[in-house]
Amino acid sequence: MKRAYRLRRPDQFRRARREGRTVTTPLLTLNVVAGRRRRTRCGFVVTKRLGTAVRRNRAKRRVREAVRLALPAITPGYDLVFVVRGPEVLVAPFPAIRQAVEQLLRRAQLWQEARIDPGDPVGALQPHGTTSTEGDTSP
């Protein structure tokens, strides 16, 4: 997940946990607060009770990837903190994690069907290596 889409400082996490609303599923908890920027930023929390750093990092990677895939469908302008609730995330099939993320976002009313951003330049929608001919008058 790109740096621009991540919460990085402890005060950003504290604000989302303290001021935000909470939605839960058996695998994950989501804290949502309106962001101070126009884009969505996400943070991920795993407690030490889950086990060693290897286990915690694996759980965080799995949830981060599920959120990354769902990013185009998330309503922009919110700070989100995903909290892993238990070791089930380590053994759950990846589609179950993706479904839990989608369910959390729908219940938080942040899910919208995937869309193409109208602010994207024309060249961003073309295959790599091709250029736009817009404004070109040559035959």
C-alpha cells in the first residue's frame, strides 16, 4: 500500500480510535473517523497476544492486502484503523478476509462500487507505452 494511503504516526491512530466509530466482525475491528485530507488513509493494528513478530507481521500483511484490493471501492476522506481480533486471521482463507473487510466497510457505509476516478488524466487509462493523440493534428 502506498505511503499516501497509510496512517503512520501514533497520534493519527489515537485520533481514529478515540474519536471514531467502531464496527466489528469476528476477524477484524474497524475504527472510522472523518479524515483531514481528501483521501482515505488506513492503519493496521495487531496485538502482541497474537504471538511472535513473524505471526503479527503475517496477519498485518494479509489484512493490508485485502484492504489494498478494496481501496477503489472505499469512499474517500476517511481515516481507517483495522484491528486484528485474533489468530483466526492467520489460518482463514484469503477470500474470508476480503469478505470481512468488505463487510466492515459496508456496515460503516464507506463501500461504493468500484469506479474510475474522473480526475485521472486520459493517459492513465491507456495501456503502458501508448500515448494520447488528443490535440495532435498530424495524420
